[in-house]
Amino acid sequence: MKCRHCHAALELPFIDLGSAPPSNAYLSAEDLWAPEAWYPLRVLVCTECWLVQTADFARADELFDADYAYFSGFSSTWLAHAERYVADMVQRFGLDANSHMVEIAANDGYLLQYVQARGIHCTGVEPTRSTADAARDKGIPIVEAFFGVQLAEQLAEQGQQADLMTANNVLAHVPDINDFVGGFARLLKPEGVATFEFPHLLRLIEQNQFDTIYHEHFSYLSLLAVERIFNANGLSVFDVEELPTHGGSLRVYAQRQDLGKRPRQSSVDDLLTREHTARLKRLDGYTGFQANADRVKNDLLRFLLDAARDGKGVGGYGAAAKGNTLLNYAGIGPDLLPFVVDRNPAKQGNYLPGSRIPIVGEERLTETRPDAILILPWNLKNEVTQQLAYARDWGAGFVTAVPSLDVS
């Protein structure tokens, strides 16, 4: 396999999670009678540009189809994050009714609804029909397509160049990262700004967040790798912020390499120095991750087996992609985790891919009163424990498995 950015041969292994179905390929009751497509889930490191990436087995159009079931708007934490982002960008870059903002991977309109409410012209680009329709229902203009240089040039020819482009949690999802980034350089106005948010590889390693690895995430990103990719495709980084979202993310600010005039902030070189110190440009910076993942898997299995032996009930919460990676790697099925609650009606009544655990509404918790609730999207632990605080009344505990088993 060749690196998807620099095309060097990939030889350094990072982690091997066996095989799994796509993490957002939820199953209907009818699907339970049919076979599932499973793909190897292996991650390698390019020792030329240091881009960490999955081995290619599944195509993007197989992963992000018309029935894609991830809707951003069901998390109050994420909605609050989006609203703060819009307020901050309006203030920092002076956006007004004469501005045009474009969001790539607009999902269900979770963010652009706040842009629209401020009277700012906006456009969303979203390739999946289910989420695109949800955004249109909010009155948001959507271009239903995958983004790259060709689409960017078409939009620019139509007078749709952007003052601000937003790409939240999508840079890791694109198989052709060069074409994707190159599109930003084409669609930005001369003084335009693009921001990219993505989980930080450094935090993934430090916090043992191996469950954020799945087929839909083609890349696992450090600033070291991102800056090199941007420079090669017409963008330059001028600022970076560290965020608590998704267990630790970066917000990278970029401008056109040819015309951008914003000065480079010290935050960029400070973070690059930290990544160098963490040995993200050395082979030994990537060793030991497999063993840490195996420890998490074994600890969770032991907890569930002990609960089953002792006659204690355990329910899951959050039919999240990261949870599917964890459950499938650990080989956990309905015998140990009989259901997973999710607030998204599009998921309820379906089944988790691979494990085939049923997805149910929240009322199942009060009906069954489990002794423990396993929170699969551990990054939303505070939100979930507040939402489900009533479960404490019957003595339920809350469990997370990453970065290590925690029962509270």
C-alpha cells in the first residue's frame, strides 16, 4: 500500500483491530438474515510524511451511503460547540450579511442553522442523502456531493467563493486528502479563511483512544502531517487551537498560500514542538499502542463476564461508531450487552453492525433498570450522566472503557 498523501510505501504498523463492518452500517431486522461485509481494520504510519492511515479496503461511497445514520444534531454538547464556533468566527473575522460561509460535511445543518440565524449567506456541502435532507428541512441550501477540486471549481465559477470555509470532523474521513484540501484553495476568496477540526493524533495515543479508529476514518492526524499536506495543496496554516471535543481535537486555521496575509501565530510552532517531543516523527513514537488497546478490550470483557456471572444487568448507551469498534474488537454481543440506547430515532429499532445488538429508546432503561450503564461515546460522558442521572435512584453505575475501565 502507498501513502494517500505522498505515495511512499507504508511499512510501519500502528494497530491491527482484526476485521469489522463499517461502523455506521446499522442493520434493520431484515438485514439480520443476510451476511454483512467485514473489512480488515489495520492502521499504518507513513515514515516519509508521518500521516497515520487505514489500509484501504472499503470505498467511500460504500461507507457514506444514502442511509448514513450519523446525525450531529442529537448531541446538546455538540450543538453548543457549533453555536460557540459561529459566534467566535463572526467576531474574529467580521462576518456579516455580505459574507458567504461554506461548510463541508454540513451533516444535518447542526452548525449552519446558527449561521443562517445571523443573516449570513451560507451553503452546505453534504454527500449523504439522509443528513442532507435533514439540513434542507431547516431551510439550508445543500449541495449533495463529495467535495474536491472539481466541485470547488464549479462553485467558484458560479460565484460561490467563500469568506469562511468550515470542515468539522471530516478531514479524517476523506480517502483522497490531496484533492479534498486542494478544493479549499480553489473555493476560498483571496482573503478567505478555512478552519478544520479533527481529533488530534497526539491525544489518541496518550489517551489510548483506539476505538476512534474505524473504516470511515481514513486518516489520524497530527499537525506535523497536516501542515505538510496543506503546504502541498495550496494552503498555509496560520493558527491552531486545542479543543476538548472528541477526547481532544485541533482547530487549524488556514489561508490561501498564494494570497493569504495573516501572520503565523506562535501557537503553530509551539504545538509542532510538542509533537516532535512526543516523537511523532520517530518510529518509537508509535510502538506500544496495540498492547494498550488489548488491555482495554480484556478489562471490559472481564467486567461484562463478571456481571453476567453475578446476575447483574448491563445496558449500553450511545450507538456510536467508536462503540462499534470497541464491541467488535472485543467480540461482545447481545449475550453480554443485551441492548444499546440511542436518542436518534433513525437508529432505534435497528441493530449495531457486527455485534447485532439491538438499538432501543431510552425508556428501556426504566423498564429494565440495569445495574450498570456502559457509555460507549465516552467523550460525552458528562452529558450522558447528567441526562441519565435518574438511574442513580435504583443504584445504577456508569461505566466507560477508554482510556481505561472506569466504574462510577
